[in-house]
Amino acid sequence: MSRYRLYPAPEQEPVLREHCAHARFVWNLGQEQRAAYRPGRGPTPGFAEQCRQLTEARAAEPWLAEGSRDVQQQALRDLDQAWRNFFAGTHRRPGWRKAGRNEGFRVTDFTFTLHVQRLNRRWGQVKVPKVGWVRFRWSRAVPECKSCRVTRDRSGRWHVAFAVIPAAVPGPGTGEVIGIDRGVAVTLALSDGEMHRAPAPQSAERLYRRLSRAKRGSTRRLRAKARLARAKARDADRRKDWAEKASTDIARRFDVIRIEDLRMANMTRSARGTIEKPGRNVRQKAGLNRAILAQGWGLFARRLEDKAPGRVEKVNPAFTSQTCSACGVRDREARESQAVFRCRSCGYACNADVNAARNIAVGHPVTARGGPGLPGPVNREPLAGAA
């Protein structure tokens, strides 16, 4: 989707919030029906049946009838598609929508030439049901589409996203292969020695302390939450901007891109454990989880696959950081520190992350010490100052 910043007028924002509330209510009501399924109770109502029930509900409840039928029906369609994706095994099980967290709605009764207008070089406007024309920032060309989605994030910013699949980024056509190792100290290490670092998140410790001291339900707590949400939104914006630029740059320069096949959900799982079996080093693991999530590994990999479809290959990450990319010998003691890899068999020295990226670029499974190992050196460059 192509997303743009939306700037509703003060009198328009309450109507947009009402659309979000209606979409959330209809979603949760439909989710309650589907989640109540038990063997022997018969099938749960599908999209068509729930739309019929929505018509009855709108006739019985005037506050619901005041909202947009299109917005409410699309919430049910989104729910139906979410369950289809879940049963297809491509997405997680649909959950509940919470006020202040999942705010948004979709508009499908949409004709691009009639519902989108450009005002000048920097501004445009989009027509929203029961709201009218709402201004948005024309930061780049708006693609023609048949639907759009209006969302509000936790910091209070509104956005409009036009539903269109962007064109893939073309490769150079040289057949060049690159391997990418993802880490915490260095976000991306490429097999050619290039390194990328994601922007570090700004410290929000002071905002967290202010939030913890505020009384629940007070106006002071609401203001503290808003300040914290804005700080988190700025961090997310910087991370997304970096991921977009890095993924586009790599997709343009290389034809085959190999990355580690990492299980992010498993890597960032809490070590808290249970009452019967409490976890160990819980605080240290929580800090590592935050550091991993702050690097945007998953966002980068997802955007890279979107921009270079069919050109991204995932490689088993096992032992890539312990294997010499020059001779193929695996030795866990060869990694002297976070940044230095020095093979004790052939004397090859290199940055540890770059060495792992070169193993990933080869794309072959590594073997135990003394085995055939990885075929041939890949861009072998000794570490500066190495013996």
C-alpha cells in the first residue's frame, strides 16, 4: 500500500473516530461469533450471514445506523479474509481489536477519479463517507486504486493508504550474489564488507517514569501516554525509513540476495517461564529481545522480499558464524570477539559478521570440523592489521 499523512479538520476528526469505533465493534462482534465455535455446534456464520445480521442490527440500533454501511461491511469482509488466511496457514489467528490500538477502517465504494483530487504541489484530498473531503499530504504520486484504508496510530496521527501493489524493484542483471548477516551490534553485514546500522531508538526512560507516577484514569496519565506514544512513533518512523532505503538499495544492486532464515518469534520469546518452572536470566533475555526488535530484522526482510520477489533466498543460519569462509573449517573458538573472526586452521582473519555473510552468500550447508566445508573462499579480504 502507498500511505500518506492525513490531516482532518477538527470537525471531521470525531466522525473519523466514530467510523473507527463502528468498524472495531462490528469486527469484535463477528470475532465473538467465530471464536465461539465448538465441535458439534454446527458452522459459525460466514460473511454473507453476518452481513444479513448487520442489516438487522442497523435497523434495531439507531447509533449503528448513523454510521457508514460500507465501513461496517468491510470490517466483516476483513474479518472473513483474516480467518481465510489463518486456515490457509499464512497468517496468525485473528484477534480482538482494542480502542486506541487498532484504529482504522476501509473504504471500497471508491472511484479514484471521483474520490481523489490534487489541490496543489504538496496537498491533495480524499473523499471519505459521511466526512467529505479530507486533506492529505501529496508527498509522492498517488497510484490509481479501487479502495483505501484510513488509520490512526497511537500517537494520534491519521494516515490514508491506497490499496495497490507497487511494482518490484528491477535487478541489475549482472548475476551478482550477495549474502547478508543480521546482528545487534551491526544490523546488516554484507558479504562484500559493507555494513548498515539501523538508527538507535531514542531513550524514553524519563517518559516511562512519568507514566508510572501518574494515577490511572487521570488526565496527567493520558498526557504522559500521548508523549510516550509520540516518542515511540518517531522511533518506528526512523526504523521504517531506514528499512525502506536499505532494502531498495540492495534490491537494485544485486540479482540474488541470500539472508538467514531466522525465526523471529522464537528468538524474541520471553524467558519468564511459569510458576512451576521459572525462567533464568529473564531481565537479560528481555534486554536482548528489545535490542533485536529495535534492529528491524523482520521489517527489512519482508520489504526486501516484496521489492525483489523470486530473488531472495533464505539460508539455514546454523554454524555460519563459526565456519571459516576461506577454508570451510568449523571452529567455535575461531570467533575471538563480537567483531573478530580468526581461523586457527588457515590463519584467515576477517570481521566476524562479514565472514558469516560470506558463508550465507555461498548458500550451502556448513559441515563439522575436518569435513568438506564450504566451497572456496568468497571475497577473501584479510582483516586490517591481522597477522
